[in-house]
Amino acid sequence: MKKLLVIILLLQGCAWSTTDRALFTTFAITHTVDTFQTREILDNDRWEEINPILKDMNSNEATIAMFAGLGLVYLIADLLPQKYRTPFLGGTVAISVWGVANNFSNGVQFKF
């Protein structure tokens, strides 16, 4: 998984602005942390996953789904005109940071 993250980060759109590349990198990092927190949630009876898409999956299935989501965000961002790309990526960062912070506030650890 670490290699996949590195490949995605290296393949960021060359036509993207510096801001867009920074936003996507931030999203990819926080989304990866969220993915590992989700694995911890699904492997532990102490917490309950609130994402309706992931809650009935095992941790391996959820990991695959979340990395597919990372790729989908990249694809959508790459297809968007620059005018819409920056707000879109900013929104994905906000959602991802919220998820990680929420998990952390509930005691979910991050193990890489």
C-alpha cells in the first residue's frame, strides 16, 4: 500500500497548479491515515464504523474500497477544469481531516 500511495503522488497532474498538487498530497496523506484508522475500527469491537458503505465490510475489503476512492478522487480532480479543481480538492481535504480528527477524538489509533 505504501508503494501505491507513492505512485499516486508521483503521477499527480503535471498541468495542476502548485496549490492543487499540495491539496491532493494533503488529501492522500489524510485519507491514508483514515484508511488505517478504519482498519482499526473494523478489527475492534470497541468502535463502530459510521460510513454506511464500509460498515459491513471486513478491514481488507474496506482498505481496497478506500484506496479505490483515493484513485477516484484523483481521476475526478484531473478531469475538472482548474477553476473547479481547487475547491473540489479543498473539500476532500476538509472531509478527510474531519474524519481523522473524529476518529482520533474517539480514541482510534493510527498504525502504519
